Amino acid sequence: MDIQDYHLTPLQAAQIAKEADVKNLVFYHITPPVTNFIQKRRYLKGVSRVYNGNITIGKDGMTFKLKPGS
């Protein structure tokens, strides 16, 4: 079984985020890793057509503060 067989695609994640009405979609645990601008563009291709919120490519050590009820 290939890793891609059991992970969401960016478009699938964007659709779920849209349906859940989330404000910030964070992509992490990306395989293979996205290490430059060109790879990021390719990875996120079409996502903005599905999801209109904020999109973040996670990095090791990144943290987020969430407000209760947000």
C-alpha cells in the first residue's frame, strides 16, 4: 500500500474544511514534504477554488493559539 492511498488529497481536505466552515486550514504531515515555493504551488493547486479561508502549510514546531468557541 502506498502512503497516498490512505491520506487525504489537498482538494479533499479543502472540501471538508469548506463543509465544516473552518476559518484556517492547516496542512501538516505532508508526504513527500513541501520544501519550496514551486512544490507548495503544485501541492495547493486547485485548493483555493474549493476553500476560501486561510491556508497554512505547517512546519515543525509551529503552534497555534485557539480562542475557546472559535
